[in-house]
Amino acid sequence: MCGRYRRTTQEEELARLYHIPIPKQTDLPISYNVAPSQKVLTIVSTRKHSSARSMHCSGEAGRGKTLPV
């Protein structure tokens, strides 16, 4: 079964919580039912740096070490 995600937090709040700049994304609206084929706002974190980017929601967060927000 495919996992589903939701994003209910505004970009400004995510930037404040994670202390990172959020790129302007006009094509990534708030969604209560993100499908695997849709792009999602994703926070990617390494030991040195964190950033936000647009990625396709594939449902395989454990493999890529990223989780959609």
C-alpha cells in the first residue's frame, strides 16, 4: 500500500522552525492528501547543512534519508 503525506504548515513557519530559507514555490500548495506523483517541499539535512527543495513524493523516505514536510 502506498503511503500518503499531508502538508499543513506554511513556508514561513517551516523556515522559522528549521532555521533555513525556503525557496518560493508557487506550485507547492498546502495539501491534505499528497499523492506519490506530486512534488512536495522537502527538508534535506546533512551534518553540515540543511536546505529545502522541491522533490517528488515517492514514499521511499527511508532510502534517501529525506522526509517530506
